[in-house]
Amino acid sequence: MKLSGESKQLAVRVDESFLSAIDQKRIELSKGMGSIPSRSDIVRIALEQFLQINPESK
């Protein structure tokens, strides 16, 4: 996942059920990635998929 030098920060408030789901996905994805992705990584991946954005094409 590439981040451009012009990336911006976005603060998002979520409840405990969202955090639990994000943490479960972190553990699930860590098995294939070799390290545990951050919560920010998971939210970024989810937004890219929802918005159908390919970060590699930027």
C-alpha cells in the first residue's frame, strides 16, 4: 500500500464493536502478511475496497 507525500489524516470515532471487528481482521490478515497491520491499515483497506480505489494506480 503506497501513501503519497500528500496524504491527509482522517479521525474516525467508532464504538467497541467496530474496534473488536477491526482487531479480529488485523489478526486474520497478519497470518498472510507476516506482521500485524495497524488499525489504520485495516480502515484504509476497507475504505479503498468500499470506494473501489486502487492505491497502486496513483
